[in-house]
Amino acid sequence: MASEDFESFLSRFEEANSAFVNGDPSLWLPLVSHSEQSSIFGGFGGQEVGWSEIGPRYEWAASQFHDTGHPVEFEYLDKYVGADTAYTVAIERCTVHHITQPAPVPHVLRATMIFRAENGHWKITHRHADPLNPKSAPPDAG
């Protein structure tokens, strides 16, 4: 069971997420579970399982952003908090400057986060984030 209030943790998570998309993973990494039973399906694609893969991947992902100073805005569609597990389903909106692009661009992700209580503290145990795209029908197979 986490001794830390989940809403307090979520405030720290939001601050860390904003720093992350501005190129700074230092607030984010301490919030991530160092367990080998953790995973990410990140916004840049791919999949990583376990801290030995996740830590380097998060550091790499943060290095793909220049600092714009823009915070992430969170629209929570669903939240659940249990004794030792919590999740959020959210739309994350911000402006980012990728290192490969000449100028900042809008960045909108749909993100599902799973959190677990570890040693009395909430930790990120899974993140699935990908671009929010408009609804579309499957292509005609005919």
C-alpha cells in the first residue's frame, strides 16, 4: 500500500512529464519502477520490458526533445486508485521541439498509465502512449 496520496503523486508525475518533453528526464526516472516487471510502449514506438531496457529508453526518448518551456496539459478520461494499483487514461497535449525538426510542433498523445505501490511510494509500472489520430474506417479491401 502506498503511503503517498495518489493525487500528490500525480502532480509530481505531471511536472516530470512536462520536464521530460523539454529534454529533462531527471524528474521522471525516479518515478519509474526499477522492477523487471515493468514496461513501456512509448510514443516513439517499440516496446521495452524491465528496468534494464526501460531506463535507457526513457533517457534516449527525453534526449529527442529540445527545451521549449511548454508544459503538458492533461485531460484525464478515466482514473482508478486501489490500495496498491492505480491507472490513468489521458490525452496529453503540448508543444514540443524534436531535435530532428526545425521548429516546435503540437504534440498530442493518448496515454494509458499503470502505477504500482512499491515500498510505500507510487511508481510508473507501464506506459502506453501513441499519437492521437482522427477516427477513420479501415481501408476498403475490395
